[in-house]
Amino acid sequence: MHWQAASFSTTGPHALGTTGLRLRTRAEEGRCTTLQVRLWYPIDQTEPTRARALAQFLYRLRHFRLAPAWHGAEPTRELGRLPLITYVHDIGGRHEANSHLLADLASHGFVLAAIHDPFGRRISQYSLRRSEPSTSDGEQRSLAHGVKTASVLLDALEELEQGDRTVWGNCIDLKNVGIMGYALGGAVAAEATHSDKRYVAAANLAGPISARLVTVPYLAMLPDFQSAHPTSSLPAPINAREALHYRRARHQARLPQGHVIQIEGTRKEHFGGSIGSASIVPGTQQPVDPPKHARTIVEAYTAAFFGTYLQNHKHPLMYVRHSPYSEVRFLPPSTPRRIDWPPGATQ
């Protein structure tokens, strides 16, 4: 067991462990495949050895903004079975991204499983040409593959738990599972609730909003569309695709368990691992700094959401339509359209 850093500090009460797993699963036509995941989870607080404590102290002096996590530590048994949250990154990202958010959720008593290569691309982020937008057909294929991988993960974990053959036996509550994704991974999270009923809650971080309403508890956190070009003196118009997502998000906000918010001043990139540093917005030459409370808001709302619907810890943020954060705006629910059919028309 050795110490490994997870980005930033955590807000939960539990110490953190992290490990990588290679899961053998059965694919189509009886073939076997390997699925790699990175797990973040709470561990028992133990007294470290003197050498290990000294090494951790020296590392903290150099990287004071990083939160400690113990690689290879066994998960805690004191909390019983822990709810699982699957994490799906963007199509151009990596499963190590957003580790600050995964570590923070794990510190609240969850097991976070970040899938490596959920879209079956098996290419590095450096070989992906980000300047070329993906075609609609390619995006739909990637979306379908991501949804399938999210279900395969649960199948593999069920096999892993059988018979208490590993330290993970009887540690994960596979009847209480949520899913969270960033960008296209957020669309995967929403779609997975339709195809796999084991997912009982979903969170979408700056991802596209589907036309199909998510009927399970659903948290959609959207960037500020009006800040697309912050260097301009005039607010930029919302493009057609963003306008479509905005309308769909308002439909989603009509459902009682649909929580749809925008964070003023944010960009999509601020939800995917660059939230603590400046990022380059396409079309500009200057780095765009995230708003001061953006990371705090994302962590607070995701912890409140999954705590309410996976741990039954009813959080006030999930029951009011106002926020202690001035940057948070609640999308107004759309009103159902009334169609007045002309005389003689058939419905």
C-alpha cells in the first residue's frame, strides 16, 4: 500500500483509498473481455507508520492543494455495503480526469468506479483531433457503446462479489447504484437509466440533454451558455444546438425529481477536471478562469444529490428552488403545450 494523490481536498468525513481493477467479463457471442476501472472509496482511518507519515508530510509540503489517498488500501467494513456511482468521462478524456470530484464523493461514503475507455476508442488523448467535431452517427455509436459498457461494469462487479473471493466481497451495494458523466459521458448517464434499471439515479455534468425524459432522480448541471465568448463586450447568442438542449432541460425540470441548474460564468470545460485552473476556450487566445465557487458548487450539489437518493440523507439543496450560491440559477420548467385541433382534424 502506498500513498497516492487525488486532486484537491475533500469535504466528507472519511479517509480515502484508491485502486485499479481489471475485470474479466463475458461479452457478446460468449467471448471474454477485460474492463479496467479506477475505484475511489472510504477506508478505515489507521495510524500510518513513521516512515509513511514522513513521506506523506513531505509530499504535502510540495503539493499542498492535493488530498491524500491510500493506493491499495482495503475498503472500510464499518459502513456496511456502500452505494456505487459509475463515472463516465468525455469521449476525448481519460478516466483519471475529474479525480477531485470522485475523491470528494468517495469521502462521503460512496464507491466511485471510473471506467477506462468506456467508448471503445483505445487511443490516447493526444492522438484525438479535438478540433474536428464528431459526426452525429459517430456520436450515437459512441453513446450506445458507453451505455453498454456501463451495464457490463455492473455485471462484472456482480461476478466479483460472488463467494467473497476478494476484499470487495459484500462491500458494494449493487442494488443502490447511481451513474454520473461529464459531457458525452453525461448523455451516457441519462441513457443508461433507460436501458439498465439497476441505475436508480443519474447526474449529467455539462452534457447534452436527451429528448427522452429521465424518470429516475436526475441532476443536470449546465454551463452558462451566455459566457461562450467572455472576451466580447456583447453577450453571444446561443447556437441552435445549445438552444435545443436548453429547451429539453426545461422539459426535464418539470419532473419532481428533476434538478436542473446552471452555474453562472462557467464553461463546459470547468466541469471536467479543469475546474481548478484556467482553460482555453476555442476561438480565443486567453485562458478563461473558472468562477470562484464553481468547484464548491459542483461538489456540494453532487454530494447532496447522491446522498439524498442513494443514502437516504435528505439534503435541503434537493428540496428548495433557491441556492446559497449566487452563481446558481434554476431553469424554469416548461409549461405543457395545449394543442387546439382545428375542426375536422384527427388526433
